[in-house]
Amino acid sequence: MRLAIELREAETKRFARGATDLLALQLREQAAFDAQVSAVDIDADCFRAQADYRAATVAEPLNQGRPTPSTGPRAGAAPGGMALPERPGR
């Protein structure tokens, strides 16, 4: 990204001196913009991966000390509060 920005700045100086045309300047600006967008996308992917990792590794310890469906006050209840049917032989 830094290189694309440096090249854009150099092209801007060349344009100001008349050593290049507007098309070359626009291409450098577009390349710098694309590099910045890519850097933001990479950062977002990194943060998303870290959040997924934290969610996957912390999900179990967060339930410590709290009732779970198998040990809570409504153990044996189906999702939504409906009672599960008794199994034969119980």
C-alpha cells in the first residue's frame, strides 16, 4: 500500500511539472485506492477470524456455573419449553 501511495504522489508531482498526462495520474490514483481497499479487507478478515476463534474457544468456559439444558431447572424439556415424551422402560 505504501508503495502505491508513493507512486501516486510521484505521479502527481510529474503531472504538476507537465511530465505526464492525466490518464497516468488517474491510473496511479486508482492503484493507490485499490491497495487501500485491499488493506481494509485484509484487516476486516483478520478481525473476523479472531472473533470466530475467540467465540469458538470461549464458548465452553462461558457456560461454567450456569445451568445447561441437561443440568438446568428445565432438564428434560425440549426447545421451546415443551416436555419430551417419556422413553419406554423408564
